[in-house]
Amino acid sequence: MTIRTFDTIVIGTGPGGEGAAMKLAKAGQQVAVVEAHTAVGGGCTHWGTIPSKALRHSIQTLADYRRNPIFQHTRDQIEVEFPDLLRAADGVINAQVSTRYRYYQRNRVKVIFGRARFLAPDRIAVSRPGGTDEELTARHFVIATGSRPYHPPEMDFNHPRVRDSDSILALRHTPRSLTIYGAGVIGCEYASIMSYLDVKVNLVNTRDRLLSFLDDEITDALSYHLRHSGVVIRNDETAERVEAGDDGVVLHCHSGKKFKTDVLLWANGRTGNTRDLGLEAIGITPNKRGQLEVNASYQTALPHVYAVGDVVGPPALASASYDQGRFVGAHITDGACDWSLIEEFPTGIYTVPEISSIGRTERELTAAQVPYEVAEAGFKSLARAQITGHTVGMLKILFHRETLAILGIHCFGEQAAEIVHIGQAIMSQPGAANSIRYFTETTFNYPTMAEAYRVAALNGLNRLF
């Protein structure tokens, strides 16, 4: 058997793996990436970020059409099924795969399809499609295998009425009713999507409020709009068992509540993809969630083996994973890295309307006894929002009463995930450059959604005395 040798082997082609491979290749290393799926891109492209966000865009387009008075005479004639929305996402997925594959080709990165398994600290076997094996060696390895939905062992996910956030994408009909267990980011996004298809949705939350890591005012707004769309939210519930039959599926909770619907979407937790990687044989032991412990440089128990992305746990964001991969690439190439990952990174949640935030919440600032003030702009007063019809939402800036430094930015509404980056740029400036006064002393295009920063800043400064 011929054994091929590389400088670094990256296992997984999601954002983390791609970031590492590109950084290493541009530094002149011989790099191979191993992908277990039949196409590059990882879970982000095929089952997670891209499909769900493409679904969300299609839903928003449908909602805009139904709301537009120009189409009032035909809006009730449009019937859209869940599979129709999935087909719309296929084009985006295919375009992303083609783009990513060209990146590897252009940078002379060898793409190997198959399942990797460590044989020794410096060697892996790749089980190729068709049953053939190949052995590869390298001086460094980057594990970027991502994660998958957590499956409680007692649940039968082979039943057609029991789905997770991956298998929901294989649904070939629009269910009349849906129970979502788990009200994290994925659960809230799918509750929002399905409610706009006139599906009766139960959103069962294991905590006392939705998305408790966000600012309370933002989550209150999300709860209101989900309920306004017909979603039934049940907080502080814990699943006891699931009973799936031919006529529906019943979620039994410890409180005694029962939820019977056509389909159950289990969206409670993720598991790192470390099974069958042969890690225990080389002295690396995943935790009970299948995740890998790493140090500040993303090194595992073996310093030449790195891990990035969802497989190392939070924040489990595509954006952060890509930066982790680039960081590791620089560390492998130079033995150190002269830049560090940002501590404050934005969170984007693609509900309808969408949410984005960065920095501290009111709850955190109050607990830390930081003297802050609130600056707000309601979208209903913005000309651009009135033109587009997206008047639901707000921009909220938290700033220090004395220094005027921006402490947190929270946005709820159309384009929230885009709008937040304007504030992020100012918030990251050192010293006096991080000031809410920037937004009152600069000129914004009119009409734009970005104008919300000027409106909010004036609102906040007027609160000072």
C-alpha cells in the first residue's frame, strides 16, 4: 500500500476546516482535506446554516408578497408547501459547494472523500467509497468534523414522525401540526419558519424564557411575535418520553402535559462528530457530548493535533469556526500566532424577524453595577422600513453614562444581522473612538436602515442629565 505524506491533514471541510486549509496552503504547506460526505462544505452547507437560512429567506419573500397591497387580489391563491421551499434552497447549496471546491483546487489542496480514522499519532486511514482504504501521514492534524443533533438513546429517530434538525430537511410534505422540543436558536428559527406556512406549532422550552443569553427586551419581542404568528410557547418543560404512532406523535412532559402533533422536531442539543475517529487509541478522549477539550491555541492533548469548530463546543458558529481555523493555520505555520480571536463576536438568529446582538446585556450590566444608559430606535419611524414594509423591530444600544463607550448592541427586525456590524466596528475601536457620539457626528445615507444608529444615539444622549 502506498502511503501519502502531507505537511497537514485537515479532517472536515466545514468553515473551520476550510479556514485552516486555506491559511496553511497559502503559507506553502502541502495540505489534504478529508471529507466524509459526498461533497465539500460540511454540515454548515448541507444541513445547517445555508439550508435553514435559505428557507428563512423564502418564507420572508412569501410573507412580503402576502403583505404587499399590489398583490392583494392574488395573494390567497398562492399555496406553498415545505418541499417547495427546500427545492429553492438546493440551488444555494449547489452554488456554495461549487465555490468551496474551486477554493481547494485553486490553492492546490488535495480533497479526499472518505472516513478518516487515526491509526497512530502521525497516521490516519481513510475508508474510501467502494470499500478501499488509503493511509496518509502528516506532521500536523486539524480535526474539524463538526457536530450532529443529539439523539437520546431511548428515542426512535427512524420513525417518520420523529425528526431532528438534519432529517427535517428530508420532509416531503407540510405537516398540519408540529411540536418542537428545544427552544434554542434552531428551535426558534424552525418555529418561525413553520408558523408562516400556517403550521400549528408547539415550541417546548426547557428553560424559563426563550434564548436567555440575549437581552430580555429582545427575547420578549421574539416571544410576542412568535405567539402573534400562532406559535404556542411552553416554558420550563422537560421531556419524559415520546410516543410515536401511525396517527401522530405525542411528547409527554414531566409536568404531565402532552403535545400531540403530526411531527416532532427534536432540537435539544448537539453532539460532536468524534465517533469512530480512533481518538482514544492515540490518547485523546472526547467528553460525554463527543466534544474535544483544547487549549487557548486549539491544541488537544497531543500538541500536533488541533481541533476547531463545533467539535470543540461553544460558540458553535460558522463565522467563529472559520476564524478558529485560520488561527490554527497560522499557529501551525509559525509555531505561534501574532493575532488573537476577538472576544466579542456577533450572534445572528434568523427568525422572522431576525435577531443579532454583540456585547453585554442589560441584565449583565446591572449585575456588574455598570452605569449604563439605553439608546433605542424603533424601525416603525424609519423611512426605509416604511418603504419596504418591514416596520417591526428596533435597534438598542447600551452605552456607559460617563465615558459614552458602547457596551452592547441588540437588534430585532429585518436585516438585523447586517445592521449589527456597523455598531460592532465602532464598539471595537480603542479608547475614546468607541463612543456613541460617532453616530451623531457622521452622515448616513437616507433612507437606510443604518440610519437607526443616528436616531438611537440621539435618543440615548437625550436621556443623559
